[in-house]
Amino acid sequence: MATRRKFLKNISLAPASLMIPTALAATSSVNETYTQGLVISTWDFGDLGNRKAWEILAGNGRALDAVEQGVKVVEDDPDTMTVGLNSYPDRDGIVTLDACIMDEKGYAGSVSALERIKNPISVARKVMEDTPHVMLVGKGAQQFALSKGFKLEKQERSPRADQAWKEWLKKSEYKPIINVEMHDTIGMIAMDKKGDICGACTTSGLAFKLHGRVGDSPIIGAGMYVDNEVGGAAATGVGEYVLKTLGSFLIVELMRNGMSPQQACKEAVMRITQKYPYKDVQVGFIAMNKAGETGAYSIQAGFVYSECRAGTFTKNNAQSFL
Ligand code: SD4
């Protein structure tokens, strides 16, 4: 990082003919790192996670602990139906969980289609820290979790999820409803007081998905991405569209090339709307850069994101394409 700053400084001494293009020059203005502590997350329920994350950041903790502990609160929340084991199941009535995490050094861990384990985000962190791999899926991910001391929970749906699934079975129609819960996946990006950025993302995926379906959330670069030199981004919504455009990686790269987090989130949404029918699709992005600027943008109105800046908590309506 220091090397990059030196690079940017040196570049301003270069003769005009060697000057960087305007887009890159804008990046060089983001040469101060915000060090007051900052966390953003998707949806209204992100606030719950932000509060936990802030406790860690305020105590000079590491952003990685902040995002893991922050999203874990939402995984454990019994009222949340889209993150953690209380969530809506897939078509076969099985709850399968996806999660990923990324640290300030660029290390990453992820699990997908994980069954009967309470905190997929912590399993993802173990994959990152205790294995040479990035991603484990299905039975293998579960076996790994058990080997790390995670408990095998009962194979049962929460009463609310069970009722919703039985209702869904009557028509068995696969149709994600926009903003139906006003909260879906939690993606969280935090910057600690050292200025290091880490991210986490965790979900049960789309309700009543095909068994075996993998969304964007556990895929590094799609559901979440961090480059500590630049910033981080996370996604929520219909994962298929985020996967096809690698939204979070795209946002970080656009920020690297000079866009603000807000501009980059908007551009990532436009990549989707320019290519695919989007009328009934919701996708939302959040992003943060090293200067502590944040942004969010979604296809449909109604996407809320939560932020905590230096101890002040807010919930904000993201700008949207429609
Ligand atoms: C997925 N992106 O599995 C997740 C679900 C979600 O709003 O965020 N829904 O596609």
C-alpha cells in the first residue's frame, strides 16, 4: 500500500507526457486513508450487524473480526429469514447456506451449499486461515466445519420457514419477489482504525432455489470483493445477474480507475440493465474506498443500506435505476 502511495506521489512529478489519464488521476486524489472506523452493510438489518462490528472497530479491533462478528449477529437472528439456519429452504425443503470473507492482505475463504451449520461465515474464515483453498462446498464444507469443532444442528426448518415452504409448494412457482423482505443477503465492508479494509457476505440464497444452486454471495468477486489498496464492495439481490457481471470485483476495479464508490456502484448496475431484462429483478451494491467514501445503488427502488461512521449509525435509501 505504501508502495502504491509512493507511486502515486512520484507520478505527480512526472513530465506531462507521462501523466496518468484523468480516470486514474482521480484515484490519486484518494491518497488519504480514513482512520476513524467505518462499516457499511446491505439492508436495514445490516444495522444490527454494524453495531457489533462497531464495538470491535471502536476498541481498535481488526476489520476482519468486525465483519465476521458483525454478520454473525444476523446469521444468529431468529427473525431473519434470509441469512442463517432460520431461513427459507430450497425447493426440497433444505436450508443451504453460502458465505465468503476476505481480509486486508487479499486472502479469501468461502463456503457454499453448507447444511446444518450455524455460522457459515466463521467456517469461511477457517477455510481462509486453515487451508490452502478458497472455497469448500456441500458435504466437504460440512465435514470440514465438523473437523473444526462446529456443531451439527438438527435438520429442521424453523416454523416460519416451514410454513412458507409448504405455502410455496402449493404452486411451486419460482419467482423472486423484489424487496419482499426488505432485507436478503448481508454483505458488510469495514475499515478499521489502521485503515485496513475487510469484507464478509452471508446468505441462505434465493428462497426455494433449486437444490445445488449457487448464487453470487459465496463467489469472491461476485458477492463481495476487497482490495485493501482501493476499497471493497458487496452485492445483494438476484445472484445470477451479479455472477454474470462479477459486480463486486467490477466495482473495486472501477474505483481503482478513479470512480467514486457511488459512481462505481451505479456503473455496475448499468452493466446489468444494459444487457439483461431487469424489470422484475432487484440487485443492489454497496461500496467503500480508502478515503472513507461510501456509495450504494440498486436497480429497483427500496434498497436500504446501513452505515456506521465513527460511531454514528444511519440507515439510508440507496439511489436506484428505476
Ligand atoms: C443470492 N444474492 O443467493 C443472493 C440472495 C440475495 O437478495 O441477496 N437476495 O442470489
